[in-house]
Amino acid sequence: MRSPVWLVLVAVLAACSPQQEQKPQVEVLEKIPHDTSAFTQGLELVDGVLYEGTGLEGQSTMRALDPSTGEVKRKVDLPPDFFGEGITVTGDTIWQITWRNGVAIERDRATFSEVRRVRYEGEGWGICDDGRRLVMSDGTAKLTFRDPKTFAETGNVQVTRGGQPLTELNELECVGGKVWANVWKTDEIVRIDPATGQVTNTYDLSSLKPSGDVDVLNGIAHVPGTDEFLVTGKNWPTIFRVRFNGMGQD
């Protein structure tokens, strides 16, 4: 049976027209050097300073970097038995949490000196400030909301992707009412609606992972006033300035 003329024309036009090029999920805008000794656990850009918290017992630090060169401008060490995790800036202070020590350290942002320590239950992984509350992950599928002044728990939400719990949410960044999170042991960053706990988008950053002796992707810092982010990984030699395509789509 002969095909109708219009079907033949459609097939010919489809064959002749150029294939639309698929945009990569992540567009790299700039590459910035990164200290490969930094086991990155938290990253945040505020007032032109890139703050970084690093981990491992005996190696955990709080740092201030030049975001254009990656140079470490200021650094303090945590106690040798502390395993540093996520950080977030709240006004003139920085909260730095720990993995299994059950301690959050509040620091003066200008000097990094300790203001106080606050106890919490469970593990500490990532933390961010959404402008009215802190959002914290603990390795489970739960995000815990905390008061930015007292660190007291004020609520929580379970994170799901495709109807299934999503665990091992690591470094967090709060941007525009959403929570962005590294997923540990993957090359993925997810965007979460904290009102429902649902993952609204997933981004594959496997193309950024350097070769050699490096650990996992970890570290997300929004560049204020833009749709850009700084991302890196534990012991990575590079911080990438990137843009996520389709980040406004839910």
C-alpha cells in the first residue's frame, strides 16, 4: 500500500531538517582553583566572601575564600575530635554543624571566633538558611527546620522523589524558596520544595567530576543576584561557576 502523500512529505522534511541540539543540564561559565586538601562539606557566598566548611577528624576547618581566585584568606581549625559538616550564614554569624558530635558551632562571621555551642540529636550533614528558618539534613530523607537564633527544632518534612524517600541529602543551599541538595555518592544535585518535600528537578553533574584521586561532588553556593551557582567536590582542584538550565521549571 502506498503511503499518503502528506506522510511522505512529513518524513522527507523531518529527515532534511537539522536536529535540534539538546542543551546540557549544566552550563559551565568559569573555573576557579580549589584547595585539594579541602574535604568540602559546606559552601556559601555572602558579601563577596566564599565561606567553606571542611570535614574529617583532625582536619576540619572553617574558611573564607576569595571567590575569584579560590585563595584561602582566613581559616580556623575545629577541635581534633570534631568532624565538620555543613555551614550557613545568618546575619553576622555562621552556623557550622558536625557529623556525629551532636554539636552546632555558632561563629562570629568577621573573626570566626566561637560564640557558643548548641547540642542536637542525630547526625549533621547539610544546613542552609531560607531567610526565616534553618533547614538541616541528617542523612535520612528528613529535612529539619530550626530557629536561626536558638537552633531549636520547629518542624520537619520528608523528602521524596517519584513517590519514594530520598536519603543521604548532603550539602544544602536555600534559594528562592527551594532547597538544593547534593545527593551523597552520586553526581546529582536535586531541587526540593520544602513545603511538600517533593523533588522538583534533578541535575546530573557527572561531566564536571575531575579524574584522579578525588571524592564526591559536594558544595553548592548560590551567586546572589544571579541564576548562577558555585559548585565543587571534596578534594576537587576546581570550583565551577555554573548555570542550571531549566531551573525555573517545576
